[in-house]
Amino acid sequence: MRILKKKSWELPESAVTSEQDFINRRRFLKAVGLGSGALLGQSIAHAATSGFPSPLNSAYKLEDLEPTPYDLIKGYNNFYEFTTDKGDVQKLANQGWQSEPWEIEIGGLVDKPMKLDVNDCISKVGGIEQRVYRMRCVEAWSMVIPWDGFQLSKLIDLVQPNAKAKYVKFTSFYDPKSAPGQKSGSIDWPYVEGLTIAEARNELTLLATGIYGKPIPNQNGAPIRLVVPWKYGFKGIKSISKIEFVSKPPLNTWKALQSREYGFYANVNPEVDHPRWSQASERVIGSGFFSSRKDTLMFNGYAEQVASLYEGLDLRRNF
Amino acid sequence: MNEIARFLKKSWVLYILLLTPVFYLFIPQSRSDTEYLADPAKYLLEYVGLSATILFVIVLMITPLRKIFPKSPIIKAFAFNRRQIGVSVFIYALLHLLIYFAYTGSWSGFVKDWEKLFILSGIVALVLLLVLATTSNNRSVRILGGKRWKRIHRLAYAIMFLLIYHQATQEKTGYRETAKIFAPLLLLQACRIGLHAKYTFDQRSKE
């Protein structure tokens, strides 16, 4: 386990994207957006998240992180709703599956439930920002992804969960007609994930709506997905359609499938192996055949922000 | 049919067929596969392992096919080359292990993995394949004598079960891939056992 220096992520004010760069970038992104929008036969004006500026939050731009190339982020995906083949998700998720318009329902044990368009949701929480996070898959590979999104805590403040709410349950879409993987009976669709309220309120927990300043591609979980960077990637449920505040821990899909191998917490932990492979190190996506393995960090390098959430908890049993 | 069979018996034809998995890697399309670009070691690891497994399934399909179609010259040609195909299984499996070494990235990581049944099953299968590959020449058959040689080479069935386990435990949901690879072989072996049972039954009723 690496000991993090206090505030290791802080950058000088000068490193923040300047306004001019920012405007140029938006112009460039608009051009890119126009290209892909035209390809899908849709107008970019409605593309979820495309109208929102996404300034870099320098508090979450770790200096030593080299972002994974965009092509690999959108070409190497686990999204079993389409296929178990990581290289084929990109194709299959863009063959008629509609990720917009997209409604998201937030309810359960809250005072102000709501059901609204994802773009309205972004407006309500006050827009999005860019954060660069490590992403560690339970399969022992990793990426670095510049997400665009908003802190989940902002949404929680809006709906005001009551005192009985202890957990947050996230549910993805169910559309076997356009998501061929959902025709398979081996998983009980739709995909479900969960967090404790404290985890959901943590400053790191993000609802992402973009990557590299562009609306999140279908295969990465358009138009809105969860990002919990200190947990294994499968906790980051994609294409969320429902968020519920509940009193009991929700049974997440992978735990339901293989409770011996996947738990509720799924915190990145180099000391607790997966039954079939070691979690002590990870392969860095895009770094070649040799020398592409590096040591996995406790809580994926975010111990400073989250270790206190699990004080007194046996992490070996609560994997 | 006889023409094709004669063609298949030629050793250069056999070598080209056995090298198909290697040639396939040089098709630009497979090299631009994002899975290859994202993690080439993992891609090659799985690819070479699958090649070895498929060749192994082909080898074990030859005997039942010969029992079911005793007159087919093409199956006879495959049977003629069976030992060479078997040796190629070992070579691909060894390559699979070497890539696995690169994939784990360190000797300590590599050795530590052996305690996992998923990995151990593959290593045991490879050791057994080594035994079979080193005795797959005419001299070994002569030295061991036909009967003993045959008995040793029945280890292939132990390898079959190890490979089924090795393949099945690497699937995350269900066993669809494993079923796809091994179903034809298991089906043919069942037919062979059926035929054998019928034959002994017929013999007995004659007595």
C-alpha cells in the first residue's frame, strides 16, 4: 500500500484550464459532436449533456495520472447488456439502442421524489465538471478516465432522503429488443447496484454524463452512469434509469450471480484476492505487451478520502 | 474424396493447417481489434489458449469419427496425422504458458498463481501434454510397445477433463463458451461408447 502525501492532488491555480482554452475546446467538441450526431442521424442539440460546459475540477486531477486514449476507453468495455465480448460492445451498443431521450426516476425513502429528463437533472444540480479518476476493473486491468459529471451528493440534497434511508439502489434499463445480451438468461436483468448512504454522499462519488468532454458514448453507459473510483468497475452501474433510497442493502447483480467472488462493497483491495486471480497488481490498458503491470493501490489510491468509511469493518470478509 | 485425402496427408499441407492460428494474427483486422490494442498480452493469451484447445478437441474427435465412419478416406487422413496434430497442441499450450508468464509480469506473481485451481488445472494439463508429446514418435511406440503406449496416451482423456475445467472456470457467467468448444467432442465420444455397447451386445447375443 502506498502512503499518499497529504493533498497530493492539489495543482497550482495556473494549471486550471484557461477560459480561452476552454472555449476553444468547446468549439472543437461541438465539431466532434456534430460528426457523431450526424452519424447517428440525431441532432446534437438534444444529445444528453452536450450543451453543458465541463470545467476541470483541479482537486481531482492527480498529477501522475496519464489518461487512457479515448479510443481504448470507448472500445474496450464490459457491458453484458450487449455482449460479454469487450471488443464488440462498441458496435452492438450503437445499433439501434436509444440512450436519448432518457428519463431518470429518483424515489424511495425521500421527501421530494422526482422523475425527469437527464438534461434537466444536470441543470438542476448546477451543471457538470471534469474529474480525472483511476478506474480499476475486478478483472485486474485499469484505465485513467477524464469523466464529466456531477457529485451524487448534489442530487441527494435535492431529493432529501428521510432518516430511514440507509442505502441507495441503482437500476439500469431493460430493453432486450435492442440490448441483445439481455436476451441471455444467465443474468437476472436489469442490472442493479447499491451503495451505503455514506458512500453515495462521499465527495468522490460521481454521476458521469461525459468522457473527455464529450457526451458519454453508449457503450460506456450513456447517458448517465455511476462512478465510484475506489471500488471495482462493476460497481459503476451504467445507463441508470432509477435511483431509490432504501433501508436494506440492495442485492447487486454480480453478488446475486456469484456471491463467493463478488460482494456488496467491492472496494479495490490489493490484499484480498479474487478466488481465481490475484488483485495485488493490475494491467494498465494501452501500455503494451511487456511492463504494463503495476501495483494496485489500497482503495485504488483514494484511501485518504474513503478509508474512514470502513473503520472497524473486516475488509477480508466484507469484500 | 480420395484426392482430398491424399492432399491432406501431405506434410506441408498439414503444417500450413496447423499454423492457421498464427497466420490469422497477421490479418490487419485482428491486429486493430481494440482488445488487442488494449491489452495485447491478454488477447494473445486467450487466443493461443483457444487455438490449443480447439486443436486438442480435433485430435480427440478423430477416433470416434473413425468408428462412426470407418470408410471415410478424409478421416483416415486425419488419423494418419493424428500424432503431429497432438504435438502441435502441446506447442500452442506451451506458448500459452509463456504468454501467461509475460501477462503476470513477475516470477513471484506467476508462481503464486499456481495455488489457484484454475491455473493449476492448466499446468497439470500441460505437464501431461508434455508426456504425450515426447512419446509421440515411432521410436517411443517401438520402445514402449503398442499396448503400453496406448495406455499412456489414454491420459488424453484426463487432459480433456482438465481442459474443460480450465475453460469453464474462466467464464464469468454460465458455461456457454465451454459448451460450444467441447459439445461436439463429448457428443462424438458418447456415440462411440454407444456403438461399442451395441457391438458387445450383438456379440453376446450371437454366442
